[in-house]
Amino acid sequence: MNDATTTHDEPDPSRWVLYRIDDNGNEVEMRRFAERAEAEALMREYERHGHKQAYLVRELRA
């Protein structure tokens, strides 16, 4: 197997993105994660702080 083939078989380390949504509906990328559960855990942590902003986890698509 060559390096190009093995690279394509590896999971994308930044597949899940945590966004903050501001008062005007603008989405701002905060951080990328390999696992959805990690992204959602941090989203819940931010939501516990009680800020006005909303948060969203979205999968990046190729």
C-alpha cells in the first residue's frame, strides 16, 4: 500500500465543529473535534455558563 491510500483510510481528526451563534445569527467556528461526543460535551459546558449565545455542533462534509 502506498502513503496516499493509507492517508485516505485514516479518519479526519477535525470532522466535528463547535460553533457559537451570536445575537445576529452569525455562526463563528470555535473548535474542531475528531469525536462528536467531545464536541457536544464542550457545547453543554458552554451552555451551562448561561451566556446569551447559542451553540451548535455540525459535521463537516467532504
